[in-house]
Amino acid sequence: MPQYFVQSVEDDPRYARIEALVDEGRCEVVLLDKTMNRMIFYSTLSRKVDALKANGADAYETPIDFEAFTLGDSTPLFRIRFHDRIGQVIEWQFVAGQMVPHASPEVISRTDHSGIAIFYAPRRAAAAVGTSLTIGGREYVPEPTQSRAKLGTFYATDMTIGQILPGVQLWRVESGPVSLAEAAQWDLRAEGGRRSMLAIKQLYDAGALIDQIELYDPDAPEVILTLVRSADSYSLRLMSATAHGDTLWIFFGPDLPLPDHQTTDKTVVTFTVAVNEDASIASGRLVVRRVFDTEHLEWQFENPDSAKGEVFETGVNLIPKDTELAKCMNEDCSIHSQKP
């Protein structure tokens, strides 16, 4: 994001953190609601809200006032104002301190109920005197000093944010190729109407490159899956996600086997996360459990220190095409009505 703001909130009865992302006049605000342990998204763009909802997020289209000023000493001042979903007025004034460039762009991480977030921050500024957040008439001022690990309050430019989110998704394979060839594709639909496509970008003897495309999310990164072939099976060696010229990588070693329709297994592999030229910003173990078309990954982080000991699970379940389920339901049989 060209501009990113964050402030932690200590004593509010509902919110624990506020974030804002600004791009070409568009402003989005994210509130961490500690009463539900969920992030609440507010955006001025309906297409962004629709994409977030399709992915299972709490998202709302709402007017957001954003203003930028320059004080007499050239200090940047930003103001954000909107109403949250329960009608409270939220006003945020952010005064940015000295912008500090990093010779090697700094990578910082944050872990909470929403998994792990990786922040690639080439330029960052602490909040200066005058920064305040008002929620429903109550004012919150950030602490004057906060540790780097807590990621309390700061402003950044040209920020790249990558997240690994916990949760299990249910996907339906609506169509797929008869045989593997370049440009062959699979069309997938998730709960909530989210649609994705997997397309073979390149096919060769030793493996394949697969494009993962989010059909109705214009802000989605370009995701490439690097598969390695062994005999008649494939495994995942690397995945990359690229947006605005920055790339987040996740390497698996040994390679992560893909689920087999006929077998069940449990596998343990290691993973390493990298951003651009920073070769290892996070690492740990994956405990993989599979039962036919169901796969669950338990992420166990060993690095960075802020994530050490963190464990959370992601997973995906695949269900047959509509025609297979419809045939059985019409015949009133009791076949696997598969649920997540």
C-alpha cells in the first residue's frame, strides 16, 4: 500500500487496533473487534467489499473522509473520519514523525487470532505528538514508546502486507480438464460465491507452474504454484504471491505432496517464508493431515521470535460437482453430503 497507518488501542471496550490503507485517494479502514476476535473491514469501494464478503470477511461499504495536510514545520498530518457498523463516530488524527528509510528494507511480523501478518516496510515513521483516536467520543492517545515487537503505532509508505490466515474453506470443483496440457484449467467456487481458477501456466517433464486467479477480486495478488512431478504424482515445492512489484514466497522442504483421492496420510514438512531479497523472514514446521479430498495444515512457527510457539490451522475441503450431488438427492439416497 502507498500509505499505511496503524494504532493499537489499550482500553476501548470493543476495539484493540485500527489500521488504514490509502491508495490513490481510496481509503480502507480495518478494526480489530476483540469482542468477536474478528477483523471488521470498511471500504468506499463496493467491489472490494463484495470480494471480502465472498472470502468470509465482515466487510461494509461506507463513506470515509480522508484528508492530508502539512504543518508549518513540514510534518505530515492525516485525518480519517467515518461511522462504524454500530453507529459510533470514529475520528483518527495521525501526526507522522521523521520517516526512517532502512538500508535493507525492514520486515516486521505480528501474530494474533488472525494468523501471522508479515509487513515489508522500506520506510516507516513513529506517531508524533498530536496523534489521537476518538471512538464514540472517547479519546485514545498512543504510548510515547512502544517496542518494535508489539507493532503498536506507526505510519509507513510503500508497505507490502502478506498474511497467512487460519480457517477451513469449502471448495466445489465446477469444471476441470480431461487431460493435463498447457492452458488447461479448473474452475472453483467457494461458499459465499467466491470464484477462483487454476490454470496451467507451463507444463514440463519435471513438473508444472500453476496460476491461481481470483476472478472477481481486482486487488488479489498474482499467485504461482510450482509443482514437482515424481512418477505419476505431483508435490508443491514453492508458492509465490506478487503484488505491486513485491513478492512473498513460501518454500516447502521436503516438497509438500498433493492430496490423493484414494489414500490418507500424515506428513511433516518444513516451510520458509521470504519477501523479495529477504531470504528467511519466518520458518517452522507443517503437520499435514489428509483424508481423501480434505487437507488440513497445522502451522508451527519457530521464527521470528514474535511468532515462536504460535500454532494455527488452515485447510481446504473439495466437494463433487453439482450434478453428482443432485443425482443422489433426486434419488433420495444417503450418499456423502459432504460438509466442511
